[in-house]
Amino acid sequence: MRVRDWRHSWRQRSKLERIDLYYRVTISAIPWVFTLSWGGLPFTVELRHTPVAKALGAVFLLLSLAQCVLSTRNVRPSCLHYLGAAPFPRRRQSTPLALMLLSLGVLAALVGLDGLGTGGLVLMVMIIPLPFVINQVVLVRVRTFLLQSLALAALNVGVFAAVGVRGGVLAGIAPATLFGTLLVLVSVRPSVWSLSVMWQAEEARDLQARLAVAEERLRFGRDMHDVLGRNLAVIALKSELAVELAQRGKPAAVDQMAEVMQIARRSQQEVRDIVRGYREADLATELAGAQGVLKAAGIGCEVTGELSAELPAPVRSALGWVVREAATNVLRHGDPRHCTIRLRTTVDDVVLEVENDGAPPSSDGTGGSGLAGLRERLRALNGSLDAGPAGGGVFRLTTHIPLSAASSPTSPSASSVVSVSSVVSVSAVSPAASAASPPASASSSSDSSAPSLAAPPSSRVSGAASGTASGTASGAGGCSGTEGGPDVGEDLVEERR
């Protein structure tokens, strides 16, 4: 059960979290490997078989194991301190430092009492500081660490010279101590530094994703403001004018309210068009985006097949949604290394296949709301979606859409455009405006650039409303709607007088 929990915990981690765990486990294992292999080797050969020597040797081994335990406990806090995630309490290094000095004193006592030969002394002197310096190297600056290494080498030389060690053994103590500390410096610190760079890159990607979402929200808000802002202003002015006319008992108030109704309907349709465009997924864009996202995540992505420009817009949109959902599932599930996207278009149908390795054994392609939503989209085009394991840890998603069924019915977007055009053509000129204005102004439609200043007030208000509404839809009439604003205000003042 515990092994299964470990495997589940490992699969739940992201790739960067796995790398982080690998680094910490490797750093924690270094003092254990050196202590249990090289550190215990001299005791099997050089230790004298006397009670005092055996007792001091046992104490030395216990102190070494205690150093390894404390070093393992301090690896994670020291790495977090280097990454800037949490400060490291300096008092946690006091006990490892005391154990290191105590181990050095026990070893010196063994040598001074002739309980241990000097054959493996140099090797043991190199191994004693390792559990302490592995964490110390990431807690202080490199210059400070080098100065501390020199001080430790001088301390070792002085201690063993005091107990009678001479000759080549004493001369080799300082180089051995410096070699051990420098080995830790060139192996542990670069590993933690590379880990910090990867975490910073991950945070930058998260920030970039959040900024992209915020920018898209701002864009959508600007589009909504451009569509509704001017139309609502015209609706407010024409409603106020209709109130004034109704209070005077003039039948033109009915015409003004009819125009208000048409503008409101036109605005509603324009909002729907914006939302529909906001939710549309373009196949070419989604293919490029999926390839870039997967490659950024370290997953090789290959796109084969040609994108035909003759594919109907609903088919392209549906396939774009399939690519987006498939790329999301590749990133979220399993541990893939390669993904292949195949697009095959014939005269009768179009087939899209997304295949990736590293799929978990439990994936069957039936669960999840994403695939269910895709099947609903494809059902409207008489299409189908099949997803499931293909053997060998491969997961395959296949989408089939018949082109004859997809191109025959009229798409909703086309019908909505026709209805908008009909509304614009009907509401471009009100009955009151056509009766009061010259024939030239009466023939103006929703695509006119500006209403005629010679027309009566109601005609100019109608032209301003038409220019405003059409400007938000096409972009060319925006100026006319804006220029018509002062005329509407003047007409309202004139009508009140």
C-alpha cells in the first residue's frame, strides 16, 4: 500500500517538482554514501583491538551517523533559503557544527592514544566535514565559504599536529580537507542554483499566463464598450425625445420608440456576435498554439497533414476546439514525451487524430466534461469523437466530420448576419424621417457615413442612431455615430423649445 501511495504521489507531482525532489534526495545521500563507505573503511584495518579504541571508534561512528541525520533534515530548509522561499534559522547549524568538532576531537583522541593507525587518517579527515558543509555551502556566500574552508583546514592541521602526527600524513590533511569542501562547492551549489533558475522560469511562465488572461479580459471589455457605449447613448437620447413628444401628444413618439426598439435589438445581436467571435476557435491558430505549448513543456509535437482553406467555418471551429482540448489533456494526464497531430482531408470528410505516449493505464477516454462537450459540438455537424488507449501506453483521440453534412445546412452565424442586415435596412429610415426629409436623405441606409444636416430633427436623430449602430458593427460608421451626437443634443433642445 505504501509503495502504491508513493507512486501516486510521484505521478501527482509536476516535472519541476520531480526534479526538485531528485536534487534534494541526491544531495541528502552524499554524506551517507561517503560516511558508510569510505568513512568506515579505515576502522576495519587500522583500528586497534583494545577496549578504549573500540569504544572511541563506536562513538565516532555514532557521531558520524548523527551528522548525516541532521544534514538530511537541513537539506530542504537550506534549499528553500537559497531559493528565497523561507529563511533558514541559523541555530539549526549549531548542532551539526558541534557534532563535526566533536567527531574531529574523538578521531584525534584515537590517533593520540595509538588506537588508530594513520594509514586512513587523511581520508577520514576529508569525510568528517561533509555533512556540515553540504548545507553550509548554500547558506553563505562563496567567498565566505572559502574562508571557512581554509579555517577548517588550519584547525585540522593544528589538532592532529598536537597529538603527534608528523610527516606526509600531516602534510596531506590540509589538501584533503580543502578537496572535500571544494568538491561540495562545485557539485552542490551549482545544482541548487540551476534548480532556482528553473523555478524562476516556471514563475515567469505562470505570470505570463495570468497577464495573457488579464489582457484578453481587457480586450473583451473594450469590445463590449465600443458596441454598447454609443448605442446606449443614442437609445437614451431618443427615449428622452420620445417622452417629450408623447407629453405633447405627437404621434412621432411612436416612431422614435420603434427606432429605440430596433437599435436595442441590433445591439443585442452585436453583443452576440462579439461573444460568438470570442468563443470561436480557429484551427490554424490552435494547431500552432498546441505545438508551441507542448514544446515549451518538453513534449515533442509533430503536426502532419495540410490545412485546407476550403473547410467550412463550423468544421474549422470544431476541430480547433478538439485540438485545444486534446493539448490540455496531454499536459494534464500521464507523462508524455511525444505527441503527434494528424489532419487528413478528403472530398467527403475530414479526420483529425491526436496521439501521445505516456498515458496512464486508467485512461479510457470516457470520463471528463471536456470530451463530452466536444462530442456535443461534433454531434451538430454529424461528426464523431473516439478516445481511448491504443496499446503500449499510447492514447489516441480521433475526430471524424463528414463535409457533406457540415456544409449543407446554413450556419447559425450566417443566419444571424442576415437577420442583422435586415434589421439595419428596415430601421435605417423611420416613417417620420421619410415623410419629412427629401428623397435623397430618405434613400440613405445603415451604411451611410453621416446624416444630412438639412434634414428635420427626427431624421437626423434616426441617421445618428443608424450611423452609431452600423459603426459598431463595421468600424467605418463609428465616426458618423460620434459626429451625430451633438446634432441629437441640439435637436432635443430645439424640440423642447
